[in-house]
Amino acid sequence: MAERKIKLAVRDLRRTLQFIFTVEFWRMTVLWPLSLLLSCYLLISQRISSNKPRKYPRLKCRSMMPTAAKNPVCVITGATSGLGAAAARALSREGFFVILVGRSSNLLSKAMFEIREQNENAQLEAFVADMASFSSIMKFKVSLQQWLLENDMHPSVQLLVNNAGILATSCRITTDALDEMMATNYVGAFCLTKVLLPLLMDSPVPSRVVNVTSFTHRNVHAMQVDKEFFSVKSFSKLEQYPFARIYEYSKLCLLMFSYELHRKLSLMDSSCQLSINAADPGVVRTNIMHEVPSCLSGLAFLVLKLVGLLQSPESGVHSILDAALAPPDASGLYFYGGKGRTIDPSALSLDPRLAERLWTASSDLFLELKLKLASNKTSTS
């Protein structure tokens, strides 16, 4: 037993040292704190400047009721732990019928049990779906529509929170031949929003999409979007998997998607009641760092806690709630810091031509995956 423990300790030490001597580790160690401090500076500068801070009040869930008898429906991805579970807990208290979406049925059951322990009146349902799999997303859409029908609910969704995200330190390819981190963090959110758009648009009351992004998007100063951007081919020539950069790219893409969808919705007629916002929770102690050597992630969390920048999921979720419950006309905003506050994102995230290229590439990929899925169904039937 002692010999086995020594071997495990040596293996962990070797892995930690290898991790430290990577460019991506130093990118996380140096650039990520700097981008966090920049976001904090923007928040503080608003407070001390002569300009009035851009703050938006939270509306009560009751104002979103489709009918007097039914609660508005909220779909949350990545809802098994961390920010997703905290959002589910908070929004169920607000009166939403919360649909928890996650990859593990056991973890979903555990999350629902914990929510009901605190709020026995919480209205919850859970669906297993993997945001890195297009077929899984399509199955979820069909299951959700069927569930709404069977429960005599209005065939619509009032709130979609795209929260699912991972930080993968090794390259993994999905069944759709995409990089798993990019697929989970961005492509899945794009595709889910696309397939649920009719349900969001059919809502009899104002509906909303909230994309959970990150301050790390500020570290991207240029981005080449092409047909290989979402696959492993875009970095196959590199010696090491650029996990920190891909995470940054994925969060920037999610933010740019938010702004481009907002722009396209604003061009529609006034009957469109769908809005979209981005939420940046800051640094939150969740399981997202579990692939980073535990001694390094533990040290990082300790330092961030000492300087007052580390939040619990219950605190970090406030920016998500602000984005979700802001007035219906609040759209195309970047919520950060809680208390209904918003700040400016990076200049690159506001580039309209890059956003259009990203939208086109994402839409082309969506169509390609849809045709591939239909072809596979035809060949197996």
C-alpha cells in the first residue's frame, strides 16, 4: 500500500512539473489574472466616473408568466454542479419551472434532490444531453417538445441559459469530429439556441437567451475563422494542445454569437420579444479546473481567495441572474460584477465583420451536422 502511494505521488509530481513547463500554464498564470483585473478596473472606473453606472434592475418572475396557471420555463445546461446548479436553485426560487440539462442522470438527480431540500415547492425536470454531441442536442429538443405537450404546457420556452462548459487540458475529439472543448463551450450552445429558437420565439411573453462567457475572452486579439476553426485541424501542427487559448476562443465565440444574434433580432419587426445577454461570473470555485493538477488549482484558488477575487457559485451566479431577469428591452449586454451592473467587453468581440464570419461558419457547421445526422438515420433505417 505504501509503495503504491509513493508511485502515485511520483506520478502526480511528474505530471505537475510537466504541466508547469507548458506555455498554456503560464498563459493561465499571467494573462488570465490580468484580464480579470481589467474587468475589475472597468467596473470600478464606472463607479468613480461622472457617468452613471449602467445598471439594470431584476424583474419578478411573475411578470413572465405565460398564463396565470403555468410558470415560465427555463432551460439550463451544465446544471449538475457549480454555477449551473446555483442558477437552477435561484431561478426555481424565482418561480421558474427549471429544466436541468446535464450529461449524468445520477448527478442530475442529485442536483434536483438538493434543490428540493431547500425549496420543496421547486418545479423541476431533468434531461440527459451532451452539449458536445449534435445528435444528443437534437434528441433533447424532441424530448423537451414532447414533455411540454404531455404536461399540457404552452409549447414555448421563456429562458435559455447556456452555461455548460469545460476546461480540457488534453485534446479530445467528439463523434462529430470537433474539438471537445470548443464543441461543449460554443458549438453546442450555438446549436441548442438554433434548435430552440422557434420555442423561444413562440413565447407569449418576452423570452431571453443568456450565454455564460468569461473575462478570458479579453486575451484574444485576433481570430481566424474558417471551416476548420472548430476542429482539431486548426491546431494539429502544434506540439502541445493549446487548451488555454481554445478556452479563450470558445468564450469569445460565445460572446460574439450573443452580439450577432442580438443584432439580427433587432432587425426583425417589433413583434419579436426575444432578447439575448451575456453573463460573466468572474472567478468561481467550481469543478471546471479538475483536469489541472490539484496542487496548482488549489494554490490558484487560495491566492484568489486571499485577494478577494474568488467567489462561491452562490455569489458568482448573480451576474447570470442579472442577465436573465433584466427588463425585456435590455439586450446585447455584458453583465459582470452583480448588482445589475454591465461593462464593456473586448474591442474584438464587437467586430461586426468577424461576428458575421463566425455566424456564417457556425451556421454552415450546423447545417452540415444536421445533414449528417439525417443521413445516418436514413442508412440505419
